[in-house]
Amino acid sequence: MADQLMDETTKQIILSAEPGLVISGAGLSVASGLPTFRGAGGLYADEPPPFLEYNYFLQHPEESWDGFIKLHDDLSSEVKPNKAHEAIVRLEEMGIIGFIITQNIDGFQQEAGSRNVIELHGSYSRVRCIECRHAIELKDYDELKNPNLRRCKQCSGLCKPDVTLFNEQIDESIVNASMSALHCCGFIVLIGTSAQVYPARHFIEMAKAARKPVININLESSGSLADYEILGKCEEILPQLVEEFQA
Ligand SMILES: [Zn+2]
């Protein structure tokens, strides 16, 4: 019993509450071989490249598209979901987790088998028109290289990968879906995110105001944000928690 990650009291709080809401970030996909965007060893040590900025895209769509494709090529060398994504699917199947809001754009959580995933910052697996919002699902990521996808077939507006760029507004339907998940959930689990970036930060503040417990699973402490923390690698912690809840 000494090796239990989660104490009995916290475990009982979780088991007696409505299903939880996971808010995940880049730390979840590190074990898949994806670098985090910021921080030590991150993809962008300082500033993100200009093509990830929404206004730059509007002014220089062709250069931005070249950047999107290069970024995709840099990231997509045989990466796939890891044990942490799979453990979240198990917790969903067990009814412990009800919803997942991910800040990641890799699509791994759905690929692992999760159903109720809200992609807060979109996904590289679609291309969307910025004018009429018409979206095209890509069969595989190499389709991004098809130049015909850069203009909308319906309205000839500019299209871009369906990810939220810096200084771009998050789609209202996504914010609304997040709010209703937040409203329904019994508790929040932060996984692999420092949760400093809005709107994720805002969601957590709202959960705290509604007195929903916040659990943090990450390499780093969230300070006073979480009520309960398990620090370490999420790909090691989450499979062990699945076992503890099965016991
Ligand atoms: Zn369009």
C-alpha cells in the first residue's frame, strides 16, 4: 500500500463525484516524441516563428503555408499516442473521466480512442476556411501539401490548418462546449500542462470558484492552483492510477 500514488481520501472524492474533466497540454505528448513548444528543450526557445501569428498569416498566406508544412514535417516522424493517452481512454471507459479538453493539436487523444475530446486549439488533421468556416478532413497529413487546399472551394476564402494561431480568436462553439463540460464535471485533472495560458487558465479559475477539486499531474507543481498534486511523468503516473482504480 505504501506505493499507492493516490491517497484513499482523494480516491473516494473522485469515485463519489460526477465524472471528471481532463485539461491536457504538451507534457502529455512528450513521451510520443513531440517537443513542447516552450520551455527547456522546447521547439521555440524564445518567440514562436512569425507564421504562427494570425495577422502574419493574413498578410503572407503563402509563406505561412510553407511554414505550416515545414513544422508538420519536423513533428511528424513516426509519432503516435503514448501510454498516458491510453490510460486516459481507460479512465473514460471506467466512467471516472467524462470529458477531455486538450490544448494539443496532435490528435493523439482521439487516435488513442477517446470520444469526448474538445480540441481547444484545433487540429492539424483538418483545413478550414477563415471566411465561411467550411472544413475539410485530411485523410493523411501529407495532403497538407496539396496547394488546392489553400483556397476554399465554396467561397474562395483563405484556408489554413484548423489550428488556432497566436492572436487568433478561439471558435465560439469550442468555448461553449468547454463551458458545458466544465459545468457538468465533478472535478478537474490537469495533465501535462502548467495551465498558464488562457482560456485553460480561466476554466480552472471557474472550476475553483465552483468548488470543484483540481488535481495536477505534471512534472512541475502548479503552485496554489491545484488541491492535490502527483508530480512526475504522466506516462508513468496515469497507467498506475488506472491500476489503483481497478483494484
Ligand atoms: Zn469558404
